[in-house]
Amino acid sequence: MQEQPVDTPHVDERNPMSDNSLGQCRDDVGAQSRPHSTIEMGDAANESSKRAPVAPFDGEDGIAYATTEANGQDEARSVRSGMTTPQHGIVARFLQSINWMPPWCRYDPHNPPKFTLSMNILLALSTTFTVANLYYPQPILNVIAEDFHVSYERSSNVAALSQAGYASGLLFLCPLGDIVPRRPFILFLIFATATTWIGLCLTTNFNAFVSLSFLCGMGTVTPQLMLPLVGDLAPAHRRASSLSIVVSGLALGLLVARLLSGVVANFTAWRNIYWIALGAQYLTFMLLFFTLPDYPAKNKGLNYFKALWKMAKLGVEEPLLIQACLMGFMLSAAFTNFWTTLTFLLASPPYNYSSLEIGLFAFIGIAVISLAPVWSRLITDRFVFLFSTILGLSFELVGIIIGTFIGNFTVAGPIIQAIIMGLITPLRALRPVAMKAN
């Protein structure tokens, strides 16, 4: 046993190794202002005081070492494993970069962001150029079939799988809008979709083109995330009008995509419309990155799988909602099938229309947008939903019959069918019923 010096601070020297390992490590983790011992332990002791074996992690020499660092008032403990520490790693930098936002976009509960008309219009245009991803290929499916040397039946899978991806995104991605903050989630989806879109611009393999179309369709659910965000940001006296502007931008995306796609494909290569769409998506991302205000998550503690289970339970607890969903599924299928096969009909005899002429059919959407409020005011708001639904289904059936039997020899058939089916009147009748679901 060694004697303790009288004139030196109290230091336990009974076991130098214990003092140099766990004891010294505890002292280092403590306050840095605490004076260290003046007894010199040698180079080996100093090295061991910095490296204390811990288990079960493996480091660069088979053992993980706990080190301590003090930076001002903060003290961090990290594990050396032959890699960069998480605080300075690539993953950490990526997470910090996507969460960064300009100071004027940060949420302040004492000073909520002001929802201006310019912000309202910007969000409406953002929905226009994001939802347009689903409709760019529809007027040029015949051109895509010729370029990839596939049949019309196979080329129609491009539009079908885009819609299928969109439906998958509505089911699996939209519930996250109530769990995570919407600003970073919206920006991530736009950036990821735009990056995936590059593959559509470059690939020469049809199967890859169809697969990427599905993924891009899945990421094109940002308009459905922007609508509730507008509802949260807009003041109460302007909420209805603000939502109407964004919904109008959503409907405008269908018109712009078909018209622009037909015009570009008629005068240049059909892939140029995909390059234009790519630029529009990245431009939308940049504008929203510097202008979109942040807003906290509505249900931050909600579990994602519990949210999906809650949606599944609605299938048993809300029969009217299920009826509305089934009707919406059938009508949307008929709507998509019509606009997809319309391209092949107009590109074949007796019409032999060009991509430009097929794209001009998008102007029919203007009539649909103008007639929809009239139908809602005269029929949906005045009668019970059952009568409005049956009447709307009857109109849809008449439109399908006209287009099927008259459209083979006169262009009036597709025009009438497009106007009637564009209204989707039964869905407008059932929407109030669906909104009453608990």
C-alpha cells in the first residue's frame, strides 16, 4: 500500500489503473471546472484515461471506446467505430438540411404566419404543376407507343399505373400529413418526385418507364397535403375562398397538362414535355422552399399504423362512406379509361388527329369547370343525396352511351361524353355524406 503525500490534493493511488480508466472517465464526463490531479500518470496512463473499453460495440480495433468532449456548456458522449460521429455524419447533415428553413418561414405560435393572396395563388399554381404529372402522357400515348415499339394496349399502362401510383400515395402517404410537419414532407415529396422524373426523361426501356411512372404518380399527392395546410393557414373568414382557389388550380392542372403535352409533342420530340415538367417541378420546389410557411404537426403522437387501422375500421363503421368510396372508384375508373382511350380513338381513322388536335380537347375542361358549380347549386344543394346521386349516375350513363355508339363516326360523341363525364356529378352529391363520417 502506498502512502498518500501530505502536500498534494487527495488522490486515490491504491490502484492507478482504476483511476486511469473508469474513475478518470467519470471525472472527465463531469464538470470541466473541477481541478485535475497534479500527479503525472505517464503517457500510457493519459492514453488510457481517454479510452475506456465498453461493450458490446466494435471499434476500429475490435473494441469500442467512449470519449468525452466538452464544447462550452455542452458535453457530448460519442462512440468511436471507425466512422464519422453521427453529429457530423452524412445522414445528420442531410436531416439538418431538409429541416432547415429561412427565418421568415419558421413557425412562431405568438406570431402565426400571414396567409396572403400571393401565397394562395402560389399554392394553387403548385398544385397545378404537380398534379399535371398524372396527365402529361394521356394525349401522346400513341406517340409513346410508336417510340417504344409497343402496342396501344401496353402504352395505356403508362396512364393506368400513374393513376395507380397516385391512389397508393393517397392511401399510404397522405396519412403522414397528420403525423409529421407538412412543410418538410411536401418539399421532400416534390424533390423526390422530380428526381425520379429524370428517369422518365432518359430511359429507353418501356418497363422502366412504366415503373417510374408509378413511382412518380405515388409522389404526386402533394396537392392533397396542401389543401389541409391552406385550411390551417387561412383565416376563418377567407378559408372557403382560399380553398376554392387551390382546388381551381388542381382542376387547371388537368387542362394545362393535356394541352401543353399535345402542343409540345406536335412540334417537337415528345420527351420535351417531360423535360419541361421536370423544370416546372424543380422550380416549384425552389419557390416553396423559400416561401412555404411552417406549421406544426396536427397529431404528432399518432402512430402511422394506428392511423391506417383507423381508416380500415371506417369500412365497417361507416357504410355510407364505403358506398361513396365504391362509387368514386367506379366513376374514376370510367373517367380515366375514357381519357386514356380517347387518344387512340382520335389518332385512328376516321379522325387521324395530330397530338395538337388531341391536346385541344383539354379545353373541354373549361366547360366542366364552369358547369360544376351550376349543377351543385341547382341539384345537389336542393335535393337529398339519393336523388342527386341517381340523377348524376343517369347522366353519366347517357354520356357513355353517346360516346360509345356515336363517337365512331362523328367527333360530337367524344365531346358530349367528355363534358358529361367531366362533371362526375354523383361524387358531388355524395361528398357531403362522406364529410360527415366520424
